[in-house]
Amino acid sequence: MNIYDTANKLAYELKTSEEYTNYKKLKEEVKNNLELKEKLENFEKARYELQIATIQGNKQDEQKAQDMQNLYLELIQNETMKKYFEAELKFNVILADVNKLIGEAVQDILK
């Protein structure tokens, strides 16, 4: 089996995994609920801005961090959103694990 066959098999396995299909289903549910969609977009924007500030070494705005935390706490009061965040986390863990495995396999030439 060549590397492209293996990569295609991995892509298929990811796309048919329970974690992927569950996350995709919940993402559609949120997308179809305008109120949840807007709140999630606001949360993701705030999260992104804080991540960028951290990466750039800027001091985090404590009020923005608190606002983001409050929005998250509000979102997870909704059962769909709670499940959405859990599904997002589970799928992201799989992606991180796969990336780590690939990175470890070639780390000797990346140094």
C-alpha cells in the first residue's frame, strides 16, 4: 500500500468516525438555530482574538477573557451547545493525536 492509499484510508476513517459524524450533526443543529449560531459566532470570535493575542505575546484583556468565559457558561446551559462543545473537543483530540503521530514519525528529519 502506498502512502496516498494510506492517507485516503485515514481520511475515510476520520470522516466515518462517530466523533466526526456526531460533531457534524451538532454543527448543523447549531447552524439552523439562528440564536445559537450568533452566540457561537460571538464566542468563537472572542476565543480567536484571545488566542491571537496570546500567540503574539500581548497581554490578555482580562475583561475580554471574562466576557468570553461568561458567554461560554451561558452557551453550555443549552443542551445542544453542551453536546456541541463536547463533540468538538472529542474530534479535535483525534486530529491532534493523528498530527502528533505523524509528527513523531518524521521528527528525526525535522530537527
